[in-house]
Amino acid sequence: MILRLEVGGDGKTRAWLYNDDGLAKEFVGQNMAEVAMMLEKFIKKNWRQVEGIYVFLGPAGYSRLRATHAFALGIGLAQHIPVAGYKNWRDRLGRTIPRQPKTPLKPIYP
């Protein structure tokens, strides 16, 4: 599975889980804490099934972006999951994620 995190222009935080067939589940919350709790219940502490995390780089509110990046990096570091950033999900990399989850990810923080 691939996890994608984004802060929307409407002020909501969203997370999407993709499997080999495409979109598996969408989570929407007022902040990253709400989305994190929804993800934890869905994944049931088995983060090993997540093969990569993509996090939105902006533009968005600084605090929301920072919380989203902190969550992504925390899970990535703790579970040894690669973390990468994106600015536009419609770019080439975004389109290939659901079909090729083993695609190497470029880290957003070295």
C-alpha cells in the first residue's frame, strides 16, 4: 500500500491509501491528529503493509503542513518506510503510484 497525505485548500487534512488496484480508502479530518487516529484504526498497527508515504509539499498553511510532514517522517523513521514529497499529484510520479507501488521514492529530507 501507498499512503498519500495532503492539506487541502478547504483547511481539511486528507489521507489516501492506494493498493495495486488503485484507491483503497480515503480519510478526511479537521487536522492531522484526527486523520492519524483514523489511519491507526484502519491499519491496526501493521504499518509494514505501507510501502511508501507521499506527503504534500504545499502551498498550504505552515502549521498544517508541518504537522503532516512530522507525522509522515515519524511513521517513516519508526517503520523504515520511505517518505517522498509531491507538489502536484497529477504529475508522472503520482500517476504511477497505484500501478507500481515498488517505484523507488526520492526522500524529501536527506
